[in-house]
Amino acid sequence: MKRMNQDCGPVYPILPLEAYAHSQVAVLAKRQAERRAQKVQRIKKQIEEGTYEVRTVDVVRGIVRSEISWLLNREYAHLHEVW
């Protein structure tokens, strides 16, 4: 949104810091979604070509992350049941 000032050219409103932060989050989220889509397409292509290889360390990391997340969520739920 811009208005024209006859003497100085366009005038832009000053956004509150919170609005700016939200707009930056939206931009970052969109970039992340685009990168994820590109990664998925790349992996699909590799699978179709038979060239996709999974590293053992990546599988282990995924399992560990999943288990840690599950344990943290379980602990969080338990803490909130007590209160």
C-alpha cells in the first residue's frame, strides 16, 4: 500500500515490528515449502531411475529424532495431566 506525496514521491506506511516479523515468517515458510517440494521431486526421480540410495546414518537419525519427539511429547502430556 503506497500513497503518493507530491513533494517526495511514494510514501510507505511504517509497519509495526510484529507485522514485519509475521511477513518474514511467511516468506521463510514459503521458501521452506518450495525447497521441500524440490527435494521430493528429486528423490522421486532418483527412485524412478533406480539411483536413490539411503545412507544408514540418515535412517538412524530419523529413528532417533522420532523417538525423542515421542518421549518429549509423552513427558509434556504427563506434566500437564498432573497440574
